[in-house]
Amino acid sequence: MRLTKRLAVGVALSIFSYQLFADTSVVSDEQKATAAQLMESALESDLGFDIVESLTTEIGPRLGGSEAEKRARDWGVKLGKKLGFDKVSIEEFTMPFWDRGHLHISLNTPYQQALYGTALGGAAPSEKSIQTEVVYFRDIHALSEVKPGELAGKIAFVDGDLLVKSQTGAGYGQANQRRRKGWQYAERGNARALVVRSVGSDSRRFPHTGMMSKDGDKWASIPVIAISNPDADHLRRLHNLGKPLSLTLHSESKWKGDVSSGNVILDLVGSEKPEEIVLIGGHLDSWDLGTGAVDDGAGIAITTAAAALISKLPKRPKRTIRVVMFGAEEVGLLGAFAYAKQHEDNLHNHVVATESDFGAQTIWQLVSNVNPEATLLIDEIAKVISPLGIVRGGSDVPGGGPDIIPLVEQGVPTIRLNQNGRDYFDLHHTPDDTLDKIDPDELAQNIAAYAATIYLIADSDVVLKK
Amino acid sequence: MRLTKRLAVGVALSIFSYQLFADTSVVSDEQKATAAQLMESALESDLGFDIVESLTTEIGPRLGGSEAEKRARDWGVKLGKKLGFDKVSIEEFTMPFWDRGHLHISLNTPYQQALYGTALGGAAPSEKSIQTEVVYFRDIHALSEVKPGELAGKIAFVDGDLLVKSQTGAGYGQANQRRRKGWQYAERGNARALVVRSVGSDSRRFPHTGMMSKDGDKWASIPVIAISNPDADHLRRLHNLGKPLSLTLHSESKWKGDVSSGNVILDLVGSEKPEEIVLIGGHLDSWDLGTGAVDDGAGIAITTAAAALISKLPKRPKRTIRVVMFGAEEVGLLGAFAYAKQHEDNLHNHVVATESDFGAQTIWQLVSNVNPEATLLIDEIAKVISPLGIVRGGSDVPGGGPDIIPLVEQGVPTIRLNQNGRDYFDLHHTPDDTLDKIDPDELAQNIAAYAATIYLIADSDVVLKK
């Protein structure tokens, strides 16, 4: 039993202050009191941490489409039943499977030295070991100017800079272009392989993996390897000394045909409008290097625990609360697109959707993208959760998380409980994404915020659609 | 050119205050002014950082006895000549070479998962891949009670705890027993291999390597593998859930016969008593996983740069200042023992000896182990370097660093400029020991302290021997 006393006291004070003022039009005093009670319960509960501990320990890494991801779905079903959800199911879909395989990458000239690298998602194998000269590019802009055939027989290395730490993750999208699109320029130059400074804000010797983007329907036909920031620093320094560089590289990563994946759906059926769905969730798959604790075991734990706390109330909220444990997010939002497809006839009944997929640090802001009248509801919710240290952000901020993208495209309204992401890009997509990186108190703050917010939307009659 | 203004100002004030008081008996005002000037120069200089950048970049990892360590010796000679040392030489010795080779280690039961492990120095190969049950031991005490033959056919895993962070490194020696001696108990139990929670204060997914201890003349005859703290946490949690564990393990590490290594000796010959030697140094070899920046490129840089600054004075100090870049420290202080042997007839002329081998964070304390009269000299030196934030510690604290042990055994007096080692065991002996972990300002503070301290001892007539 956890007691985060400072927060617990704050919540109690809020309950008291509600009673001094008249009801607002959109949230009743009773609802506010219930929300406050949910927050107190969340802050005292170990449930969220227990969930992410169980997922990371009993399942481990769970790459989209793998046997481990299947075990994770079975785990999700068992968990949902144990926690008393009203309906628990798996919705399967088919996907192409990319396998990392074994990688060897080392500096060959001016001397032998191991490099810490990992293949990027979607990369082709090298077939055999490559040992060849490196052409250095200071950044993606320099690489983008490569002329056809200019890199024939060589390995391109695209440098860049340490990602600047940011509460919001700003900067990641831009830095990530070298991971996403670098291969297209390298292939234009006819390079034998591309090596990329990994996109992370840490100076640990772990590379960050992640998916590349397709060029239309085409994946990379060469190996593409991310190396850690200290390794990239090393190559840069050698390059700046005027040393000719060569690497040895052998990568077995490849596409392996179609496999099954799936989404796990846990429903708390609404007491008055069961057809109206408030969708929350995280993604069940992880990259294979770590055990997927902050990305996204935390999101699974936060949203499942929040709903489970709501399920203990004497009465179900009016609307259905649905937790979706999305499959195969990392490898292209495949579960998210499958969900949107499988539920396309019912998306008009999705009242709002939001995902927790930015780590496990505290939530600091609530943003929304709903109609103007419903914005008042979100404003009220922001006041209710403010004792958790959460401020109200913009009311026209699009996006509810990666797996919500296909729903947004179909007009589903969104909110987002923004987490502090300052340390997220130290860990995500690396072997270091393990349970020890999660602070149980910070996780509990997330659950408190989700429980109160989702309860208040699910128990409301306000229409959120624009 | 660096300017650490706060420190620089402190030093300037000290010079002024000296002039208000009469000379002490052991350090003249002129010497104090020279020492202060050395400190100012050190704080403004990039020389130290340039040295460690060059060593880690141009040589890279340099395991004792390897071809890379030979390149490092040549680098040391070239550096010594360039910096204007009066005598530069290599003193070779022969040593047995242990090679890490390739390692595969993964969880096999209850499911497949890569583990982040590395062989411990001196470990035997597995010959072929081992796949077998794990017997869990909570700590080295539990393992030490194993009965003969009890572990036949199995892998022993000895857990422990995250090393507590400490300014002084206290706790490392005790925690390190599982690395040093665990194999003896595992062999008594007839285990096929031993896996050890690596001895580090970090929760990064890097294992710490390091040498095991011999049992008399005998090295381990089984593979011994350290796994990272998060991996050890994982095995512990699975064990606590009552899950039977099995591992797959294949290690190629082995002894490979005798090779050459050597110490690099850089002398500034004394102007009045050239036969008297003030010995400082670090170790030139590193573990092979990182690039040996904090362990011990920093020590090489600190002591070489300090002596190089002294060499720029108009006149050499009275006594000879000798920088020793010891070879093969990590694999058993082999360079240190070779030095003591090769100079055994001249150790009575070694006035004092000290090594920098505890990272690159700031120095906070000066301790000594010299005769009572000479203690007054060290007290005076402590006052001179106090503007650097350094306090005077004990005057009967034995030890001048690992490579000084064989000299201490022969009665050579020691001092030690103690560094803050709080973060040292996050990095040492891991792949993460790279240049980016060194703060140039903290390194410069070290050089300032060494330059002033060593100058004042070398320019003194005080006998330090007990």
C-alpha cells in the first residue's frame, strides 16, 4: 500500500473546496467527490506497478508479431478477467514480421573496435560480412544532397547531434528523419549500408532502434544500423582528425512473411449508454531490446489500473470504458489500423480516445481537441485533477497518442494527459527500457489522473464530437 | 582555452594572502606563488582533456597485453617527447594474455530473452553451448555454503545488491567478493558455469567486467559471467515468482599464452637531486569494453598534464618527477609488479608515490602516509591547494593507488589526492566508460591539484620516508 502523502492531502483539500461552491453545469459535486476518491485510491494503490512488473517479468520483450507478443495477449486477457472487466476479448489481425537477427558491427580502420549498434526496423540483411570505407555526413541535410551512385561500394554514416532533452519531446520528430528517411538517400547513392547516429538524448552506449519509413510501398533494400551516441561521437572525432574510416558489418535482419498479432480489448460496460465508448489504452508490444517497461508497459499499466479502479465503484459510469492493449504499435501502428478497420462501423460511437505512450513520468498537462461546449467539461476535469500538479493546456491540440491516429482520421475526438518526457528518449527503444526505470509514485500519479478524467467523461452526457 | 573563473579567483586570493604572513619552515613564499601559478595555468588549460581525448580516440580500448596496448605505449612515448620530458622510455615485461572472445547468454526458461553479460577476467571457455537449469543464490554468503557436488550439471547464479553510491568507493571491496571469489564455491559445487550480478552502482543494462582472484596458482576452470543489474533484477523476480530458470550460455574467453606488455616512463630530471624520484602515474591499459576514459585515461591525462605544466617552469624542481603509465593494471597490476622488480635496487630513492585511478571527478581530499616531520609539508601543501575545494585528510592513511601497492610493500611513502568517486562505479569496467563521461572542468581541477602538490614535494628537501 503506497501513500504519497503530499498528493493525498491535496486531493482531500479539493474535495472540501468543492462543497463551498455551487454545482457547475457539467460536473456534479457527487461526481467530483467520486473522482477525488478515485485519485486517493490510485495514489495508495500498487496495482499499476504490479501490472507493469508482471508484464515485463513474466512476458519480457514482446516484438510485434512474435510468439512473446502472443503470450502477452494471453496475459492481457487473464489480467482483464482477474480485474473484473465485463468483456474481455482478443481481436486478431495479420501482419508482416520483421526479425532483428544477429548483428556484428565494428570499426576496422584505423583500428579494430567494437561498436554498439542495432538494426533499424525494416532493414534488409547484408547477406555476408561487408568491410568497406565509410563516407561521413554531418547530418541528414548533407546526406540528402548525395548524388546518384556517389556512394557505390561504400557505407554511409549520417551523424547528427544528441537529442535535446525536452518535457514535450519536441525535437524528436525532426531528429528522427535520419532514422526514418536516411536510407532513401543512401540507396540513391548506391551505398552498401547506412549507419545512423541513434536518436536519443542519452550518452549511454546503447543504440536506439525504431522503425524506418517506407518509400511508397518499398522498404530499404540495404542494412541500416543505428549506433549509440558515444560511438557516433567516436566516429566523428576520428573523422575530424582526418582518419580514413572503414567498418565491418554483418546484419541478419529481415522480413519473414505474415504472422498473427492482435489487440486485447477490456470493456467496462456503461450503465446507461453502453454503446458509447470512452477509449483509453497503451500498446502491448515492445521493441525486443529492452523489456518494454516505459514503452509501453507503463501505458498498459496506467490505463488498465485506472479502469480497474473505476470498476470498483458501486455503479458503472454511464458510458462504456474500453481499454485497448494495441498490438504491433512499434512496427507501424498495425494494431491501431486494424482496430479502426474492424470497428469502422462503430467509430461514431467512440466518444473520445486517448493513449498513454510517453513513459512513466508524471503528467503535467491536460490538452483536448473536442467541441467548444465539451471544452467546458474538460476545463472542469482539469480543475478536479489539478491537485495532482496538472495544468490545463490547449483546447485545440490534436492527437491522442500514436495508436489513436487512425481514429482521429475518422473524426474521433481526443484528449491527452501529457507526461513529462524529459528522460523518455534516454531509454525508449533501447535495452535499458527495463522495470527499474519506473518510479512507482510517478506511475501512481498517472493512474490517479486517468481514473478521475476517464470516470468524469464516461459518467457525463456531454457530447465531445466536433 | 578554459577559464574556470570561480576557482581561478580563489587561487589568486590565496597568492595574495600568502604575502601577508611570514614564510613557514617547509614551503617558501616563492614556492607557494609558483604552485598557485601552476594551479591557475592548469585551470585555464585544455591539455589534460586533449590527452584523454587523444588516447581514447586514436587508440581506443587497450586491454593489457593486446596489440592496442602496444599502440598506446607508442602513443605515450610520442606524447612524452612532444611535451618536452627529459627522458622517455618503455620498460617491457612478459605476461599471460586473457582474451574475452565471444559470449552468448540468454534466458531459456521460462522464455527466451537476451541477457546482457560479459565474461569475468580469467574465466575459462564453455567449449560448447551450455543449456541448463539455474540454481539461485541470494548472495555470496549463501553460495559459500554450497556442498561438494551439489551443483553438478547446473549453472549457479549469485545475486547481490546494487552497489551503494559512495564518495570514497566504500562497499566496492566487499561487494566485489562475488566477482573475485564466487567461482571457487561454484567449482566446489561442480557447477558448469557461474553467473554473477555485476558489481556496479548503476541500473544501466551494462555488465561490469573485472578480474577474478586466483586460488593459489589456479584460475577458474569454468565460465564465469557477470550480468547487468537490470538483468539480475529480472532473474531475481522470476525466481521469486517460483519460476524454474534455465539459461543458454556459450563463452569463448580463455588464456592465450605469454605476450609482451610494458610501462612507459616519462621523467623530468631534478635540478639538484636528480636521483630522488617523485612518482606519479596512472594506468595505460583499459578494459576492452569501453574506451577507458575514466578508467584510466583520466589518470594518464591528469598526471601527464600536471608534470607537463611543471616542465614549463623556468627551472626544474630539485627532485626528479616521474610519470609512469603502467601497463596491464586491470589484469592483475602486472605493470606495477614489473616496475617494482625492475627498480628494486633504486626504490630507496623513491621519495613518494601516488596514482590517479579513480575516475575524473573533482578531488576533495589530500591524505598521506609519510613520517611525522614530513606530515608538516603535506599540511602546508593542503593549505596551498585548498582554494580548489580540497580538504586535508588523515596523515596515516596507507595506499597511493592500485599500481603503488608493490612500492608500498617496499616502504615507499605515499600521498593520495582523493577524487569524488560517487559516479565511478556506474561506469568503470563497462562499455559506457567513454570520453563523453569526463567533465573538462573537473579534470582540470585534478590537474591543478596534482601540479601544485607534486611541484612542492619535488622542490622540497624534506625526507618523507618513515
